[in-house]
Amino acid sequence: MKRIITSLLLFLVVMCSYAQTKRYYCEVKGIEKELSSGLKIIFDFGNQVSYNMWGDLSSKLKFVDEKNGEEIKFNSMVDAANYMVEKGWQFQQAYSSAYGGHPVIHWIFYKDAESIEKAKEGIMTKEEYNKTHK
């Protein structure tokens, strides 16, 4: 009888902890640079505008190392994907589109977490770094 009650309690604890998580998504976009070779990598968590009307990545949204505030430059979509996987995100889907005659690569990642802040732990923008290191 004790085993049944213990098993039931363990099951309820697991279900309660699972019920508190939510799935969050991030779209990583690769857009050809206008005047040079390579891609402009944009991370879209859906909660801020990630680029302006000219397609420029907002300097406030560039990723930085959370220890020293140095900008993280991504060499390719795979480099950006490796970064996301290091932060606990899972790859879900890839597709491509075109914008203004230019190809755009889209990779979708997800992470289950209690909040968007928890999902983004370890990922810091220049704006966030400046706010916390004043």
C-alpha cells in the first residue's frame, strides 16, 4: 500500500512540475548582407522588434557575452544553431522565403521553461548587459 501511495505522490509531483512549464519559440533568420558576403543573423523571440525598416539589426538587440559584454558574431546559421543548442534550445523546423528579392533562411527553435526569462537564461543582448552593468 505504501508503494502505491508513494508512486501516486511521485506521479502528482512530476505532473505538477510539468504543468508549470510552457513552450517558447525563437526564430533564427539568416538574411544576405547588402554590400558584403555572408549573412546577417537575427534572433526573434517575438517580444521585441528585431530590425528596423531598412533591415538593420538594432544594436541594442545584438547578443553579447554575459561576462564581458563583448558582441557575439555568428559566422553562419550553423554557428547560430550551435549557440542556441548550447543554451538548451531544440531545433524544430527550417524553411526559406524571400523578402525584397533576397532569400531569407528561417530556423525555428523551442525550449520548455517556466517563463520567457528562464528560457532565455544565458542569452543577453547589449541593451540588457548595459542595464545590468551600470
